[in-house]
Amino acid sequence: MPTRTTTMAALASACLLTGPARAEAPPALTGLWKLVSYEVEVRADGKTQPVMGAHPTGYAYFTPENRVFFLLSGEGRKAAETDAERAQLMKTLVSYTGTVTLSGDQWTTRIDTAWDPKWVGTDQTRTFTVEGRRLRVLTPWRVMPNWADQGETRSIVTFERAKD
């Protein structure tokens, strides 16, 4: 019969041989999510605005290997003919991908490709809840350049589970 010391040594050896644990996206988050709404909330008064329109389109996809893809676009986008029109379309687009690290009710995405080059190489942290078929995502409160006169704001992005 093995002694307690032998058993502990065997367990310690097994842990060392298996290598570091890799946190995978939880099943509740993994998969395809369809965009339902994209709002900006003003901290001072709690008012929200549907900045991507009443019916934005897009998806988020979380892989089991901890990568996320986002492609979100505003309602009513039209094909652009001029450089000015193309620039305007950037105001109703969010698109990026990166690796995700989870911690409780937050994830941090290390961005490696994005619609806006200034995001590449940054860490973007989001708070989230999953309730039934809904995923609610909150950005941190901050003063945004185009909302500076409103004080701190945050985005509230809601998705619904979609079929893969």
C-alpha cells in the first residue's frame, strides 16, 4: 500500500508532466452570436442611444481555442461612391479579431487585426453576462472623443445565440 508521501509525490509529478493548464472559452460563450443592438449609455443621466440604428447587423464568434471574431455594422449602410462616403461608413463599422483571456465575468481580447489600426496590439477588456440565449457586453466607462460633451459613456452591445 502506497504511503501518503508516495501518493503526494505521484500527484505532483502528474501535474508537472501535464504542463500548464489552458483556459478555454466556456461552453456558454463559445459559438456564434448575432447582433441585436448596439447602444451608447451616458453615465451622468443613464440615457442610451442606438448609435448603430434600431436594427444593426453583425456577428461575434468565440472559438473553443480562445479566439474571437467581431463584425458589426450599422443599420442602413449604403454603397459608397466617394472617399468622403467611404470615410463616413467607418463610423458604423466595428471589426476585429484576437485571442481571448477569460476572468470571471470579463474577457480581454489581445487584438491582432482590426478595422481601426490603432486597436492592433491593444488589449480590450469587456464585462459580459449570458442569460439564456442573450449575451450582453459592456465596455468600460470612458470619455470618447465624439461624445466628450456628454462625459463618460460606455457601449452596451447585445447578441442572441445564433446557429453555427
